[in-house]
Amino acid sequence: MNSLEASIRNTKSKGEVNSLRQKGDVPAIIYGGTEENQKVSLSKKQIKYLIEQENFLSNIISLNVDGQSIKVLPREVSYDTLTDDPIHIDFLRIVKGAKIIIEIPVRFINNENSPGLKRGGVLNIVRRKIELKCATENVPNELVVDLEGLEIGTSIKISSISLPENVKPTIQGRDFVVATVAAPTVFKEPEKPVEEAAVEGEGAEGAAEGEGAEVATVEAAAKEGDEKAPEAEKGKEEQKKDQKAPAGKK
């Protein structure tokens, strides 16, 4: 569990809050339970470090406020649109027995021990986070899925994931899929041997030469036809004159 130092703040205006931020602090509020909401401020440097760590919004934090330890759960972080720095945080006070709905990230382990993945299978993640209903004092940091021994075609369902006591998914009535080990979708065509590729190249070259010879033959025939066409027309005209000439004048 991470621990942070926090100070009580008495800011009442935006100007005072902005002044707090300029000093390198982040305003925050603690709410929940029967106690009143409590305004606090924390070091921006420490908060940024925790936010950069994995699963910040699902980790319980102990806030030391004026010597008092308060267990809280980060619920919402507001960021500056230009600098992307945190500018406000909402903390939910941990109260024993209280229920909360929260999204918990899923982590997959032992990828190298999955026969299906070793043979080229693909881990198809359907849900990277699962929404759970649990007691505030019993929030898991993450849900772990062990891929050891899984073959291609295996479906990993919520029932195969070990959940803490009194922790249940908000989706009830069906055993939904979290991930699958799918068959590879892309197959690489094997390279052709050098000799086979050379034979195909010669065949293509021969086909090109044959096409060239055929074209040349067709062009020659067309040219010969063009040369004979005037002679045929001349013969037809002489035949017509012979048919029209009067008898005895031939």
C-alpha cells in the first residue's frame, strides 16, 4: 500500500486554489462514509509519480493527514488541458462493509508457456478491464490470467479467473469471455526455389517471343491484303465493261 503526506487546506476561492497549484501542490477532497468531506492538498511530484505507476485508480492509498492515517481509493483525477498535470483528485474514504463498483485491469502471465502461442497463435484480448462490485476494504489491484498450457482455440472466461471473497463481476447470468487464444490469420507463402523461378522466367520470355512472331505474321498478312485489293477492284471493273459492250464491238 502506498502512503502519501497530505495537508488540510482551507481554500475558499479559485484564486487561493490556483495559488496552491503554483506552489507545486494538488488540491484534493476526501469523501464517503458518515464523516464530512475533507479538503486536503498533496505534493504534485508525488502524485505524478503514483499516477505513472500501473493501476493508480484501483490501488488503496494511505493518506497521512495531520498525524491521522486515512485509507482512501482514488476515484477521479482532473488534468490540465495544456500541461497534462493533475490539478484535482477525488478520494473515496474506505469504510468497512461499504460496497463499490470499480473497473479492475486484467494482467496476462506465462505467455511463453502457452503451446498455442508458441505455434503462432494470437492472444485476442476481449476485455482489458472488468467491472467488479466489491467491498471498499477488499478491492483487488488486478486480475491475473495464467496462460500456461493453453492451446489454440481456448476461450478464457470470467469463471476461470480467481476472484477475492465477496468480489463479483457486475455482469451476471453469463460466463463472458475475457480473452481467446486464436489461430494465426496471416500465412506467409513459401519462397520458390531458384531453379523453378528461372524456368518460369524462361517460359515467360518464350511466350513473349511467340506473341511477337504472331503479331508480325498478322501484320504481314494485312499488308499483303492491302496490296492485292486494288488489283481485285480493277478486275471487277473490266468484267463489268465486257458485259455491257454491244455484240460485235468487242
